[in-house]
Amino acid sequence: MTTQRQLVVVGNGMVGQRLVEAVRQRDPERRWRITVLGEEPRPAYDRVALTSYLTGTTEAELGLVPDGCYDGDSELVLGEAVTRIDRDARVVETSAGRVVPYDALVLATGSRPFVPPVPGADLDGCFVYRTIDDLDAIRDRAGHVASGVVIGGGLLGLEAANALLSLGLSASVVEFAPRLMPAQVDQGGGEVLRRKVEELGLAARLDTATERIAAVDGGLRMSFADGSSLDTGLVVFSAGIRPRDELARAAGLAVGERGGIVVDEACRTSDPSIWAIGECALAGGRVYGLVAPGYEMAEVVADRLLGGDAAFLEADMSTKLKLLGVDVASFGDAHAATADALEVVYADPVGGVYKKLVVTDDASRLLGGVLVGDASAYAALRTMVGQPLTDTPEKLLLAGPSTSDLGDDAQVCSCQNVSAGAIRSAIHDEGCADVASIKACTRAGTVCGSCVPLLKTLLTQSGVEANPALCEHFDVGRAELFDIVRVTGLRTFSEIIARHGRGRGCDICKPAIASILASLGSGHILDGEQAALQDTNDAFLANIQRNGTYSVVPRVPGGELTPEGLIAIGEVARDFGLYSKITGGQRIDLLGARVEQLPAIWKRLVDAGFESGHAYGKALRTVKSCVGSTWCRYGVQDSTSLAIMLELRYRGLRAPHKIKAGVSGCARECAEARSKDVGVIASENGWNLYVGGNGGFRPRHAELFASDLSDAELVRLVDRFLMFYVRTADRLQRTAAWIEALTEEHGDGLAYLHRVLVEDELGVCADLEAAMDRHAGSYTDEWAAVLDDEEKLSRFVSFVNAPEAPDPSIRFVTERGQIRPADGAPVVAGPTLEVVRR
Amino acid sequence: MTVLDVRAWTVVCRFDRLLPERGVAALVGGEQVAIFRTHDGALFALANRDPFSDAYVLSRGIVGSRGAVPTVASPMHKQVFSLVTGECLDEPGVAVPVYEVRVRDGDVEVAVP
Ligand SMILES: Cc1cc2nc3c(=O)[nH]c(=O)nc-3n(C[C@H](O)[C@H](O)[C@H](O)COP(=O)(O)OP(=O)(O)OC[C@H]3O[C@@H](n4cnc5c(N)ncnc54)[C@H](O)[C@@H]3O)c2cc1C
């Protein structure tokens, strides 16, 4: 047996620990004996998630050292700092006087927070934000004071400020630069970020230099360069980090001018038996303040120690994070540093969205970009950096890129450095059929997860059946479940889940099954066990609003309303103090109703001849229309009558998602029918039917499905289309997405629908029509039924022990003569902050 | 030695008033409590306030299970909470208070400290 060699690691932080695991994985014969010397009193923990320690995550939960990681061939010494390296004797000395010899030495000492030389920075009440001990000290102090200030408005500063908010302090951020997150975003993005952050309750002072901190009665006084001052209970410095290179410096190893231990591609220092990795290393002239490049360095050194030749070249510094609920991403050359680079900017300060792409001067290649407020296109855009543009920059900005032309060498996962080609080969050669197996096989998507949507797209494009499982309770998708329920005749959730699923269901499968049961005609949606399946909207037959009140929308078929009807709605709104607004679907929306008011409101509406508008349901919502040939001098058909007929036929139809329809009386299209799932436009000879349109997040025009139809032909075709959609679409899939999915499965989705629904290739048309006839024939108004049922009515109470008492948390203020929810405490997306996992 | 039960129990409703796998809200000593009955007849009580939206709506969420844990999903943005511990299972570090709840002589009683 060969003798073991001795590896010494200085620092048991995130990267040092990763090195130990990487060596162990590659060294089953135990050629290396490992000693780790760590200065902190505890084993390595997840510093990236440090902030969650303040909101309840325990030290043990943050721990990164797996059980059994240190055994006979390796040891971990904690609470002992290395104080000296003796390169001649090849030993290190520790603060406890221990002398440890090494054959290879790895420095993984990380960095320390930079505290600017401000007088008073060392006073009691001034902190840094790096270790569990720091957070313990901050938490102690926060118990006695009311406010805190963070110096530094970068990524970490904002995270620390949010932590102060979560400790119940009022918090502000003082930043020297003219914008927040100066390293990641540009001025425009910083402005959107500042507005958003201030909305969330954090004060930001930009362009501000702190000159002095002094102790005053019960706290600290900060004085600024502009002569102003601010009193506060505690100060946290978050003004950048400095590599901990002092050991290396004292041992005569090369260090950078601005700090950092100089290493080569192998992560080797100027002494061939000493390596440096993580935040203490200066690699390629650069110190990386993120964990992913550190992990990569650890892998490189582990490989080298075992005879490999891996190299650390350059790491992607793209970042995407959710800061106080605001998406922020930057990638590539975000600051347009490349010569002659062009910037294409889209800014919507009111909506809180800012997007910028940096492209080459001829707009042929993407160089980088900044996204604030909406970072949905981040994963796909990032992979395109350096690649030829697939579309005009404006289109890429607004719609995001399409992924079909992703080259094999495009980097999909930058945390684990996995290319599109590697993922395609995992799918084709390794048989990975879902995201989980791609993760296991390539490690893509395992660190920050921002590329998971791309993994899904690559799976779909590869024609691999995506796992259809609805949720953890059912292994089948909605369409299959629909068939199971239809064919087996099972009509209760308990039976269905007992026979075909497991557990007790969730907010995904329960509403899906409720919808399936409703589509199959199983009585009132609040009958028996069905009551427990409904989402809150269906459970209270109204739409929940952000303050827990509900909106009420009576059906107004085709948008046609008598003066008496209009007056009745107005009186209800007035008598119950509801906010009234006209909707895009030609209805009147009444908002601000409390649960216990809903029955009385609906009693009045039903008495006035109204019925439920199903605005709360995944169901037919509206059939919008213009006045058509009855009044309009251009109209060629009676669009209003047709719209009313369609709305009355399909009202109450429960579907995988909401369904909207529109009927226009001529080609001028005033009813905007082509933005609907079902759009009907009059022609000289009848009706043209369009399908698969929607507005919303990704607007789509409906496409022509059949022309010059009579009323009867039209209704039959819409019957078939809607019922086929109800039976076969996925949960929460609008018709447009359903048709896209059909395209993936059958080639041209619209042509496929034509074969099935017009040519009756599958022989299902008669059945679809019969099902729709049953639906139309058995329709009853859901609200009228509730009003006739004492038991159901008894659920519409605010409190079971005080049925009439209004929820005291619901408060309104008046705006333009009507109520609106009073703004309460700032809403933070979550007390913990997801940060810069790249 | 006698151990005194110092918790104050408040009767909120009859057990039969609770639908299986749905919640109700109750006002107990100024606190809003969400009380849930699971399919096996067990009772759970959490604070009614959804910490993500700040609205008092958890009682109106869908009751289900994740693994072996009985859960409720906020009706606002669907974060799932354990009925047993009040912890949010989707967002580590977030939790809502849990209260003791019991049935005595057919009455549902809640203890709010
Ligand atoms: C609050 C916070 C949030 C963050 N969020 C993110 C994020 O979202 N994404 C991201 O990529 N990065 C994030 N980071 C940065 C990330 O934590 C670091 O990049 C990572 O921890 C670097 O690992 P390291 O091992 O190099 O350094 P460290 O984790 O700092 O470990 C170095 C260890 O070495 C010890 N040490 C130093 N000198 C000696 C000595 N002489 N003898 C013995 N031991 C010594 C130190 O005490 C320390 O325990 C965050 C950092 C903080 C503080």
C-alpha cells in the first residue's frame, strides 16, 4: 500500500467544505488524508441562506457537512485559526499552538466585510453581516432599538436591510452611488428598483457619503457629507468584501494589488504545493464574490490533486434574484462596456418594469442586459449572450426569445456549467424523460433553478413525453383523469383518490377534480364532498380580492342590459357600499363585498332577475358583442342576438381554464373577437369562427377555423370545440396553449382539430354534441340554488362564532368617490429573501 | 400535586358545524383563528392571517396533504402550510401561529394564550 499524503485545508466555509467532498468523491482509495482547520466555532453552513437564520431556520438546518463526512481518514478542527504558514518546513501553525504538516495546502479563507474607515465604525451597535455570530449580535441589539441603517445599497446591503425589517425595525439604506445595486443594474433599472423598494417600506438615501458615527443618548448618530444626520439604533456595514489573504501575504505568496491570492488556471498559487479557492482567490485577475465560481474552483483543485488537468477559466457573473419580491437580473455586458455597443431599453416606471438589452453596433449579436420587475426571459436570454440574435432586439425585449434555435454549445445552466448539447444528450442517450432525471444526470438546475423552464422546453422539443403527473397525489394528467372519471362513473373525490391516487389531495388536484365533476354534470358545485374541493372563489361563488373581500359580477349576456337592470345593480352597489367598475367583458364588477354580505347582495340581484356571472370560475366568462346590424350602419349580421344565444348556451360550463368569447357584426371587429378563445365575426354569408385567442400575459390572435357558417352550424362546431377542450386540455391550459400542445403532438394543431371536429376522424363528434346538449339542458343558476339552501347559506359567515361581525382587518378609504382597500403594513414577498443564486 | 390547566378554552361552535376538509374562522379573544377539520375528524387551529398577503383568509384555503402532513393552501397565492406546525412548506422560515383545539361534549374549543 502506498503511503497517504496529507492535505490541509484552511477554512471550513462553503468552498472549503465543497473541496473536501469533491476530493472524497474522486479518491475512493483514500490517497489523501485530509485535515480541515476552521476558525469559526461551527462546521460549514450555507452562508447564501444566512438571512433565513433570522426568520427561524436553525443552525442545524443551515449546516452543510453531511453525517459521516469526517472519518478515520479526515478530520475537522473547529474554533482554531491558522496563524502562520511555514513553506520551508511545509507546516501550518494554529492559534492553539497546533502544528500540522502538509503535502498540499488549500487556502479557502473566504473574505471579510469591508468596513470603511469612518470614525465611530467600531462603536457598540455597529455590525457586519457575514457569520452566524454576526447575526446573533444584530438580533440581540435589535431587541432594544427601533430602527437600523445599512451602509451599502448593493445586493447584500438590501438583503441585510430586509432582515432588519423582518426583525421589526424600521430600516433604511445609505448608498454612496447614485443608485441601488450599482454593480448589477444601470441607472434606469436602479430607479425602478428604488421605487419598488420604497413601496415596500425601506427608505433609500442615495448619493450619500457617511462621514462620522457618534454615540448619542440611546443610540447612534450618523453624519453625512452633505451636513445632514440621521439617528438610529444600529448600523450594519455592507460596503463590499475584501479577500482574506493575510496568511498568504505573510508567507510571501503573490497577492493582487487590491488583494486576493493570485492563482493560475489550476487555482495554484505562486507556491506549487499551495492552492487557493473561493472568495480569497484572485483568478484571472478577478475575485469572485459568489459561491458558484468557488465551487467550480473546488472541483478544479480536487481534480488536480488526483492527477487531472481541469482548469478554472472564467465564470459567468450573471445574477438573478428576487429582492423584496422584485425580480432583478443582469447578465453579460450589462453596462455596455463593449466598444460601440448599443442599448435597447424598455421602461415602464409605473408598472415597475425596466428591461435593457446590450447588442453589438450592428445589432447582430447579444452582449448582455438588465431586467428589473419582470425577469421571466432571463434564463433564455442569458444563453444567447455572444450568439447571433434570433429576432430584432425590440421583439426579444418584449416577447422574450424562442428557445427552438438554442445552439448545442449555449450554456443553459451557468451554476453547474451545462450546455444545451449536454442536456439534449442526457435526454436522447441517457433516456432522461423529466426535469428530475435531467437534474440527477447533469446537475443542471440544481443550484439556483432559474434554468428549469429551459430544461422543460428542451424536453418538449426533444419530443420526449413530459411526465403528465398532476401533482404528488395523482400520477396521471388532467385529460387522463377526465377519462377515468367519465368511464368509471366515480363521482366523489374520496373514491377517485382512493382508487387512482394517494394522500388527501391539494390545491392542484382538488379543483381539477371539482372541475371535471362539474363538467360531467354532478349537481351543484357546493353539494356534499364537492364543497371541500373548490378553490375559495368557487366556494364563495365570488372572486377573492387582495384584502380578503370578494367581487360580485352578475351575468349580462352579450353585454345587453335594460335600464331597470342597470338601476337594480346600481342600487345594490350603493346600498352595500361597493366599488363599481365596468369590465373588459362588458359586465359590471362590484368590489369590496365581505363574505357575510354575499347572500344578501345576491338575494337582491336574483330578485331583480340576475344570475351568477361565473366570473369566479374556470368557466365560460363572457360573450362580448357589438350592436351589430340592428343598429350599426356597417353591421352585416345581428351579433348581439348571437352573442346572447351563445352565452346562454355555454353559461356555467366548467373548463380547464376560463373561456371568453366575442361576436362582431362586421369585419371592423369592434367586439375584439379575435382576442377570445372563441371568436365569431360576421361575413356577408354568415359567420366566420376563430379559435385559440387570448389577451393577457401573452396575447394571441384567434385563428380562422371555419367560414360562412349558419347559426346552427356555428353552434354545433362551437359545441364540439369547447367540449373537446374541456375533455382533453391540461389543467389551467387556455385554448391557445392547448392548440400549441396539439401542434407538438400532432403536427399542425389547428389542422388536427379540423380533422377531429369537422371531419370527425375520431368519431367523437356526436358524443361531444350530446354532452353539450346535456350541459345546456341541465343548467341552473348556482347563486339562486344557494339562496334556497339553508345549509349552504350558513357557510357564508365571517366568523363561525360571530356570523355577522365584519372582519376587523378589512379597512377601506375613499378614492374618487368610491371605496378602495386601505393600504396596511408594507407587503414583503417573504420574510426571507432569495438572493443571487445564479 | 395538582397541575392547573391555566389555558382559557373558548367554545366556538358545534363539531357538526365543520365540514370535512374545510375551515372556518372564529374570533377568540380578539384573535382570528382558522379551524380545520380533516377527513379523519381531527381538528387543527392556525392563525387566520396569511403572512404573505396580510389578509385574514387561511380558513378559506384548500385542505389537503403533502406527504403525510395535513396542509392548507392559502387561497391568496397558494403557499402551503402545515396544519400541525403552522410552518410554510413552500417558503422555509415562514410560519403562522398554531393554537390548541379540542372537542368537549360536541363543542369545538380553542385555547388562545
Ligand atoms: C448574507 C450573505 C448572502 C449571500 N448570498 C449569496 C447568494 O445569494 N449567492 C451567492 O453566490 N453568494 C452569496 N453570498 C456569498 C457566498 O456566501 C460566498 O461566496 C461563499 O460563502 C464563499 O465561500 P468561501 O468558502 O470562499 O468563504 P466563506 O464561506 O466565508 O468561508 C471561509 C471560512 O474560512 C474561515 N477562515 C478564514 N481565515 C481563516 C484562518 N486563518 N484559519 C482558519 N479559518 C479561517 C472563515 O472563518 C470562514 O469560516 C452571500 C454572502 C452573505 C454573507
